[in-house]
Amino acid sequence: MSTPQQQLTTLAQSLDTLRGGQVRIADWSAQARQASALLEALPPRYTEVLLGLLDRLESSALFSEESCSFSQTGLLDNLALWLDKARIQLGG
């Protein structure tokens, strides 16, 4: 099993590939949802926020950027911020 820090690093690296279009949103979202060691190491509010962001990101994938009520780019920026705050929370 991966450590929380390893899962965090993997998600951060794969977020870059998601931004570049090399990973599907559904695949990245599934990877984030399965990062159980990471989510268990963080306070519960982190899981709540992440799941909300993932739900919106998955919904945004169903629509074009113009017809969606929120920006995929903004959601990806928020996920990057979540990863940064999780890194701080984990102490590194």
C-alpha cells in the first residue's frame, strides 16, 4: 500500500498530465477517490472538499466549457490548491 505522501505526489504529477489532456477526467477522478491512505491521513473536511471538486469536475466533462456552469480550468486550479494544502497538512 502506498503512503499518504506517495499518493499525494502521484496525484499532483497526474494532475499535470490531466491538464495536458493525456489522462481522462474519469480516470484521474477514480485515482483520487482511491487514494485511501491520503484521505485517511487528512482531516475529514479534506475528503468532503475533494469529493465536491471531483463531482463538479466529472460533471463538467459531460458538457462543453461554454455550456457548463463552472470552469474546468478553475476546477483544476482548485484541485491543485487542494493538493498544496494537503501537502502542508501532511507536514511536507
